[in-house]
Amino acid sequence: MLCHVTRPDAVVMEIEVDAKANGEDCLNKVCRKLGIIEVDYFGLQFSGSKGENLWLNLRNRISQQMDNQTPCRLRLRVKFFVEPHLILQEQTSTVVCPVVTLLPVGYCRSLCYERQQEM
């Protein structure tokens, strides 16, 4: 199954996963390709049938959640809460935006602004 994953900087990546792959398989491939260690900071979103933004459930098969759209279109997004016991690197606990090396500095501010607008 082919997945087009849009990064936060609007670059689209092609990820190939098994037809029976779950969301975690796809997220792990994306993070591995980008060199991201702290996978728990990230998630994948897709647009529902009514245009709403939905989080891909990482435990369930992608095909069950996305009605067999080919290629599936996902967006890599930053999550803002991670359980403390899941933080792998000490310096990560003090970093406000874990994707600073991946994105322009202003983008982290826009992520925070987007998050406030959703609340």
C-alpha cells in the first residue's frame, strides 16, 4: 500500500507499507526515514469523509480507517503531550518544539497557534 505523507514543512514523502499494516508501522517508517528518534512526539492525521481532521489510530490497520483510499494521504503532525516515561533523551524534556532541526523556527510558533485555535 502506498501512502503519501505530508511533512509539516509541506514536503510529501512516499512510504510503502504492507496492505495489512497498522498506523504504527507507517509512522515508524516515516520517522526512520527522517531520522526522528522520539516517535512518541508525532502522529499521523487524515481527512475524514466530512473534511474533518482525524488522528490515525496507530493500533488499527490503515485500510480499515481510511476506506481503502489509494494512495492514502496522511499528514505528519506534532503531538504536544508525551508521557514522561516515554521520553528517550534527557535533553528532549526541556525542548519546547522537538522538530526545530526539521522545520523553520517560525513554524513551531504556527504549530502552537494552530493548537490554541483547536481548543
